[in-house]
Amino acid sequence: MQPRTKSVKKIYFDVGLTVLIVVLFAAFFSFQVQKDSRERVLTTLSEISSQSVEVMQKEISRNKTLLVNLAVLLGQEETLDPPTLLQKLIPVDKENNFKRMGIVLPDHTSYSTDHKDVVLDDEGYARFASAMEGQTSVTNTVRDLVDGESVTVYSTPLTFADGSRCVLFGTYSTQYYKNLLSVSSFKGAGYSYIIRQNGDCISGSTNLLSQQFSNFYSATAAYSRQNEEKVQRLQEAVQNGEQGVMLFDREDGTQRYLYYQPLEVGDWYLLSVVPSEVIDKSINGTLVPTYLLLLGSVLLFCYLIWRIVAMYRGYRDRVEQLVMVDEVTGQGSFAKFRLDAAALFGGKDRTPYALVCLNVKKFQYINDLYGYDEGNAVLRTVAECIGENIAGGEYAARMQADLFVLLLHCRDVQLLQNRVTELLHKVQARADKRDGDLIYQVRLRAGVYPVQDRTLTLEGMIDRAKLAMDHSRQNASQPCGLYDGALRRQLVRQQELANHFDGALESGQLQLYFQPKYDLHAGSFHGAEALVRWHSPQNGWISPGAFIPVLEQNGGIIDLDRRVFAAVCRQMRRWLDAGLQPGPISVNASQLHLYRLDFVDRYLAVIDRYHLPHDLIQIELTETALFENRDILAQSLGRFRRHGVQILMDDFGSGFSSVGSVCTMPIDAVKIDKSMVDHLVDDEKTRLILKNSLALFRSLGLAVVVEGVEQKDQYDLLHTMQADYIQGYYCARPMPMGQYQACLQKAQGLPVTGQDEIAVV
């Protein structure tokens, strides 16, 4: 019997040991799952709060932007006329769900779209003090001066052409914020409040579990003594602009989790609340399989443990798949890239790195012309090619849209720049598509920032790399820009140009130049393009390529274009009065003019002021400006054409040009860009494309001007192709007004006079 007894005892011992191990493991596993689940749920709460903050901030920012843009539009009126303004505000009010919109005058009189016009007392007028001082503002919750309802007031200054001013305002009922906050979370159990730093309630969601109160701090502190300490800590955190989570008691003995996060509006804070039993239920739901494991046999326990672990890992993998993998490219996400960068720069490894930004030029045209599926396929190809060309310890991800970021080893900056340039060529070679109807080229540019300060934020590094990338646009031969001392000096130089431009304009440093156009059919010059040149007494001649982009960025190009246009019209009037026939002169116009309501009227008024035949003036707009502003082209450019002013598409062929798309453009002539002419002699495909394009344009009744003709071989080919006009150094360089005037006089058999004269802008 002893052997049997020993055997039974051993079985009992093994079973007991197995059960003990399983129980201990299950208890440990339960604890771990509970901990991870709690952290995961609280993370979900913080993410929901962040999403709500983003929604609120975007909505408030949208409303403020709406008022500011509306003020800019209304400010183009000559003077303050309340009835007229209210008529324009009524449709905006209805479309944007304001409770009311209106204006407030400096004399405290207010007019509103619902005709609730009142004279404000000092307290009511104080709501608009910031706007009267020139600032766009949003008030905290205040009482509506008409019906006493709780509202917030958006206001912005509004100034008219004659200097009169007022305040443009719009009010939203706090119910508006309730609707924004009433997004279901945690199956309807979660709810939110907006409070001020002092605890006063701005608004709350319409959830049945939420309570109404005037001050969150006092209401919550009254529930329990423990709450008093927690509320005090919450107040300190809010005063410091922090965000976080806390657990507080309710009067019914239950508890609530609270996540607090600042809104970038005044001193507002968003509070996201969820009952603790909801989180506990969520946590306990994952523990049920563990409890069942304790009730079964050892084998069943082991099986359930295996199943739970497998399910847990699968869930974790799915979460990682969503967060750490880019849904478009299938490669590592930007979130993963951010974590890798933090670990890299926060560790002890001091290997030199550079942050590289890379994007696809004119990517939106691929989406527009071929659809988003094709665009996503291009992004996947780019990501795959990048992944194949980075080494261990290097990282890459798509940040957004067509923008990619990379962290690459950088022991030699020049070698890295060459490496990135080679990578661009590899990507382009693989991504180019020539498959049936899908024919397009993919071109990329990049910017490199050699990381010198590892304490700089990732966003700061990316901004510097993007700056270098944007700067690479100015150098077609080097698509990879480098952030270095030269770039910093160049930026300083651009700022200096911007600072000195107004003075140069007023002191006559900018001169009018003309580049003649040669008529291939008539064999003579016919008209010209007006250009501008800057001669500084200190710095000599300044290239248009240096100062025109600066003016495009700061809006100064508007004033320059207007002055050039007026100078051209003035000079043409002088030529006509002297008996000269100058032919049509084309003048460049920035795409910024297309957003100006007075663009057409102002230009036509200048032409008529000098009594010029309208067919002597042509307006040049770049290919990019025409393609990117189709919605506003028909009306403005159509008016020019109806008045006899021709519209020319400049730089055709420099971007994602579509010959078919030109058919729908409101233009009279096309100017072929120099980039196509450069390869005309030695590239058969370029010759074929240009020849067929010219034939199509002729069939559409469009005149064609070919720019950048510098060689006789180019001239001969274009003559054979029956181009209408050519322009370039082969025929004539840009020249001052006096020299161009001499050319006109010689061509028309008149005495040459004023050859050394210049025309200032």
C-alpha cells in the first residue's frame, strides 16, 4: 500500500502544486491585466478629451476666422452704413447658426440681424472693448442683453475705407457648446463640462448623468472631505495650465474619474467625466475569463490562460497595428517615429544624425487627375523605396499627406546631401508611371537639418528641415536643400530686401524693362513683355529672383504689380502721342490679385485713364495661378476678355501641365516655358510633345509664345513648327525703356531719341 499511498500523495501534491501555480499565476495575471486595462481606459479617456478639445478649439477658431475674414470683406466698403451691413450679415448669420450677428458703434449703439437694436450701457459695452482696441476676442459666458440667455460673444474690429470703424460681433448660445460636448463616449456614460480657471461653468453636455452647477470647485468640494483636498490640487493644476486625471466622490457615494485639459481660449478648461463603475466594469470584463479559469480543472485553467494570453497579445498587436503602422503606406507611423526619435535623442548614443523632410511636388495634381487610390499607390511606392534605402539605426515615416520625415546618420553633411539626392532619384525612377492612360512623372524635393542641438523639439527640427526643403525650390539642379549658415544668411538677406523695398520703390530704384517678342510669321518684332529691375545704390542690380519671391510672401507684390502696370500704361500713352506704335505689351500679375474684389475694375480704370486701346494690354498669369484658382477665374478674367484685354498663360510646361485642361481656361494665348525649349534640339519626345501642343493650340484659336529661345537651332525648329511668337536672348534681351523705344523708332523709320532714358516704377 505504501507505493500506492506515495503515488496518491504525489498526485495530490502535483495537483495541488499545479493548482497553486495556476492560482498564483492567475492572480498575478489578473493584477497585471487590471493595471494595464485601467491605464488603457484612462488613456482612452484622455484621448477622447483631447479630441473634444481639438473639436472645440477648431470650432472656436473657425468662428473667429469667419468674423475676421468677414470684417476684411466688409471693410472694403467706402463707409459705415448699418442697414447695408445688416443685409450682408443676415445670410451669414443663418448659414453659421449664430444666435444673432450685428455691429456695435463707438457711441454704444448696437444693430443686430434680428433687429434687437439696443444702446449699450458701460457694462454691456465693456464686452466689446478688446475689439474696439483692434483685437479679435471671445467672451466668457455672459447674459444676453435682450433675453438674458447665457451666451458667448465673438467680436472683431471692422474699419472702412473712410476711416470709420465699429465692432462686428456674433453671439452663440451656450446650447451651441452643449451640442459640441454631447458626443457619446463610454456608451453614453461619459459627459463633459467647460469651466473657467476659477471653476465657473461655461457650458456642459446634455448627458442625463451630468449635473448642473454654477461653480465646479465649490459643488465638488461639498460632496466629501476628501474632495476638498482633491479640488485644491485641481485648482493648483489648472492655475499652472496643466492637464491630468483625478478621482472624486459624488453625493450619492459613487465616484467619478475626471480628466482636465486646457482649451486655448481665454482661461477655459475642458473637464471630461466618466463614472468609476464604467471603468471598473470595463476592467472587470477582461478578468472574467481569469475567474472562470480558477473554477475549472488544471487543464482547463491552463487552456484558458493560454487563450487569454493569446487574446491579450492579439488585442495588443491590433492596437499597435493601428497606432504604430501608417494606414496608407503600411510602414511605421509618425507616432512610432516620434517614439524612436525620443529614445534616440534621450539616450546616451551620440552618433550624429540629420533630420530630413521629403515631399512630392504637385502631389495634389495626381490626386485630382487620377484619384486618391492612385495617389495612395504613389505614397506606398515612396515609402517602400525609402525603407529599402535606410540602414539599421535609421528611421522614416510619413508625417502627413505627402510629407515624409527621416532620421539618417550624418557623419559628413555633403555626403548625406548626395545620398538624399540619390534617394530622390531612385524614388522618382520607381514611382514614375507610364501605363496606358496613367502617364505622369513624380518629382520630389527634400530638406536636411543636421541635428546639432538634441534638446530641440522634434517639431523644431522638422521646421528647420522643411525650411531647407522649401528653399530647394529655388535651385532646380539641387532638389535637396541644406539648413546651414548660408541658408540662415539668405533668410536674413530676404528680410533685408523686404525692409528696404518700400524705400526703393519711393526713391525710384525700380526701373521698367521690356523684352521684345518676335513674330515668326511676319519676321519682325511685335510687342513686348514688361519686366521690372531693381538697382540699389548700395548693392547694385538685385535679381528679380531674389526680391519677387519675398514680395509674394509678404503681399508687397500687389503694390509692385499695380505700379508696373500704371507705368506701362503711362509710357504707352507717351509713345502713342509721339506717333509710335508699340504693339501689345504684356504685364505680369500675381495670383494674389485674383482674391481682390477690385482687381479688374482697378486695372481697367488705369487703361481708360490713359485712353489706351484695350487690345494693346495683355495680362500674364502663371500656369500654377490658373490651375489653382479655377473657381474664381471665370468671372474676373472673363471681364478682362470682354473688354478686349487678352489673358496669357505664362510658364506652360513648368508644372503638371495638361494640354486638355488648357481648353477650359479663360485665356487667349499660351507662353511655353523655357524648360521645354532647353531640350527641344536634343530630345525627340520634347519636340513631338511641343509640336502636337502647338497644333492643338492653333486649332483652339490660341496664340503661342515660346520663351527662352537662345540658339539658332531652337529658332529654326520653332519656325518649322509654326509657332506664332518667340521670346529670348536669341532675338533680344530685356532692355531699359530708352533702348526699347529706340528699337521701335528704328523699326518704324523714325529718328532715334531718348535712347538713354529710363522709366521708373
